[in-house]
Amino acid sequence: MLAVVATAVMASATYALLALSIEGPRAFVDELLYFDVASSIVEGDGLMFRGEPYRYAPLYPALLTAALWIAADREVAYQLAKALNALLFALAAVPVFLLARRVLPPWPSAAAAALAVAIPSATYISVVMTESFAYLASSWACFAIVMALERPRVLRQLVALLAISVATGVRTQFLVLCGVYVVGLVLMAVMVPGRRARPKATLALLWPTACFLVLGAVAFLLSSIGGSRRGPLGDYAALWRSYDPGEVARWLVYHLANLELYLVVLPLAVAPIALALLFARARRGSDRDAAFLALFAAANVLLLAQVAAFNSTEFAEGLFHDRPLFYVIPLWLVVFLVWLVEGAPKPLVASSIGAAAALGLPLLLPYSDYTRDDLGQEFEAVPTVLWVTIDSLGPVGRGILVAFTLLLVLAALLLPARVRIVHPAVVLFVFALTAQLGWLSATSWSDIRAQAVPAAERLWLDERVPAHRSVTLLTVLSPCARLAHDGFYLTEFFNSSVERVAHLGQAPDQFPGRASLSGAQVLIPSGGPLGADYVVTQPGINLEGRRVAEGTRARLVLWEVRGRVRLLETRSAIELQRLACRAAPR
């Protein structure tokens, strides 16, 4: 255990240094959301964002308040938030080790923990988003579920249900863990001979779980039929719809293939062998092996189905989203190490199934979807950047990929057990190579975004606006206003004096802030006039008031208005777009 703690400490320090080298936020909308909600909590306004209630999982912004309590300067708090992410991500080594110990000896379990914090998705610590906390929370939830599946005592059930609730409080996505737990209980009843012989006794023990599920279902129904505008799923309610089974199946295959490449082929190629070993132990009465196997099967099926269902909707924008899927990676690493510890056996049937899947799945991937040159693809599918780089070489790259996959499958089938240390070494090497490319991509995108506001100007509003006075950002964004778009977001992110945003015309994000014009008067959605102490606009948009300062490379203008926000003359949103375009820096 000491080795695992030491690994977590070293990983935390390394990742913190890497994260601190990232110049600024790059996933603007999401990072801004969590940071601003945390600031709202610290200021005593509760879970609010741009004047409206926050409707996502609350635990991550609540945790971020620690950084803002320590440092009132949001630039310093931003650095502390990334260091906190590094610590959270590295601490996942502890529950992964405890989970692995259910089926592995101590040192292989420590290896699983080390590999689990070396995965390429560690690059997500550099963004002020839920992934780092969610990785830790989901790992603890998986460990708690396994313990409850092994021995469904009252205390273990309560701990598992609490862990699932905490994970869901970090990411709403983890409601699926309730399904994982229930499906796991069913699989245990099927696999373990003793539970099949005493079904009534087993069911009698599960009253805490039954009560929790009933109360959860009642709360869900009451929230659905009550006065909530969006229901129990908050802003994710738009995903509650019917899905095309064919599309879901297609994306499920794509994500399984993507998962194989993420895992460097070997864990998937040998998974049928290791799972058969676990199943044989379970049939002989091993509750530990049965519980881990039930968790592995339920978590992978349900999480893959969840992500595939999301990808089949228009909300996914045709991108691969392994960002909500990498939480299953530790389970695959444990299965991989089970195979190695058992002497890397190669039974004919299971080996053939694994080899066929490992060779065939990568051929089905639509690599053209990986090569979109935008932040969305680079950010949503970090581990695939290596395979995109290889595939960008054209037919030669595709040949390299096929040859690499074939080589790894042959290594799994043919290498003698005495050199099996080669397998985890290859996985770790490719993890490191992919992570390096991911960090380079993160740095590149961050540098591009940060160009809009030089580091010396990040606090340009807080340095000029008196204490207890608020600022409204009045945006009129257009295709020629990319620099202004980035300037507004960075200004809002780093300046605590920004209280609200008003978008004239099409809004650049899905969050609150729409406004309209009535002559020269700016109106809020309710139809009333927009009031503010200070307003920031793009150059070319003039307000009634005093021009105070200019900042950012987009030359955004700070106005003191002290009341209703009015233009100097009557304009339409389209006219304002033209003015902003003409005055925008080139």
C-alpha cells in the first residue's frame, strides 16, 4: 500500500507541474461554468451561473471553492484548481489498488494502480472540469460495488449506495452505476452456486438496496411531473429521447474498437482468456472473482451503451467521445494483469476469439472522423491522437496500424510466459507516447486561446472596476469576431467583477445570457431593460455612458453606464455585427 501511496504522490506532483505549464483554459464554456459557479458559492449566492440556477452535478464546483477561498485572485485560484485536479486524479491509484486486490496479489495490484494513473486521459487535469474528480469518485464507487456484490451486508450496501450517490453528484452520467450495481447482483445470483441455492435469503439481505431504488424512482417521477422546467436530469433532459438501435449498435462497435486502441490492443486480445479464468473461479464458489467479473461485465456493457447512445444523437456532433468512457480503463487493466499473473495462458478457443476481435475491430473505425482539425475532436478523444497521427500518413499509416495490431496479437499468442513482462511494458510505453502527444495538443490549443488576452492583461477589469461594482459583457459575435469571442470568455473567466453576459443576436453557447434590442434600448429576455454598473463591448459598439478603458487584443471596451444600457443610436443586431466586424482587429 505504501508503494501505491508513493505512486500517487509522484503522479500528483508530476501532473501538477504539467498542468501548471498550460497557459489558460481551452474548453471555455465548460471550464467557465464550473469556475463561475464555485465563485458564486464563495460569494454567498449559492449554485448560480450568470444569474440563473446551475443545473448540473454540484460536487465539483463545491470542491473548487477551496481554491477560491485560498486565493481571491482568480488567476492564482485557476492554478490551484489544476493542482487540485492533479491530486484527485492521482489518488485514484488507491481505490484501483483495493479493487485489484480482490482478484490479484499485492504487487500486480500495485502495477494496476500505477498503470491506471498513467493513462493518457490524465491530460484532463489541465482543464477546470469534472473528469479528475469523477475518475476518483467512480473508482471508489466500483470498489464499493464489488464489496457489496461479494457480501451484500447492510453496511456494504449502504456504502456502495453512498459511493454511487457521490459519483453521481460529480457527474450525472454516473446514474448508470445504479444499473451496474443491480445488473451485478443479478449476475452474482446466476454465477455463484450458493446464491442460486438460497435465493430468498439473498433477497432478504437486499432491503437497503430495494428501499434506495424505490425512493430514487419516486423522487425521479415526482421531479418529472412537478414544477421543474427541465426535470430530474437538469440540462441533460434533452437526451431523454428515443434512439435508433442501429445507430446505437454502430457507435457501440466504434467505441469498443476505440477502447482497444486506447488499451494498446493487448488487454482486449487476452480479455476472453482472463474472463474465462475468472468465471471458472466464480463457478467454484469464489465470491471475489464472481463480484469482479459481474462488475466488469455490467460496467462495460452499460457505459459503452450509454456513450454509444449519446453518440447516436445530434448532440455528439459526429465526434468520438471517449471522455465519458475512460472510467472503465482500470477494470480492463486488472483483467489484463489477471492473465499475466496466471502465467499468460493461451487456450485455443478463448485465444482465437480475442485475436479475431483484436484484429477485426480497428478495421471498422471511420478514421476520417478522427481527423477533424478542431478542439472538439482533440479534446473529446485524447487517447486517439496517436492513431490519428499514424492514420494521417495515408495508406502507409493504415498499414502501420494493421501491422502494429497484428504484431501485438501475435506477441500475446506466441511469446513464452517467462518474458510476459514485455506486455505491460509495451502498454506503458504507448501510454506515455500518447500522453506526450495529448499534452502537446493541450499546450497548443491553450496557447492559441490565450493569445486573445495576454497574461499581463487577464485582470484588466478587476483592476479598474471599484469593489462591489459589477460588469456585464454585451456581446455581438459574428464569424469575423473569433478574437473577440476568446477575449470575452477569458475576461469572464479571470475577472470576478463580471456578473452577467448579454448576447445580442445568436448566442455562442447554450448558457443564460440572451438579450434583444428595442430601438437603442437593450432588453433582457423578460422584456425589461438591461441594467448595469459597467458594460464591456466590442470596438465599434458605442453606449450611452463614459468610456473607461480598453483591454485584450480584441480591444474590448469598458463603459461606465450606471443604469439602463442603451446604444448611442438605434441599431439592429445585424447592423451591430457589421460595426463589430469593421472595427475588429485584423
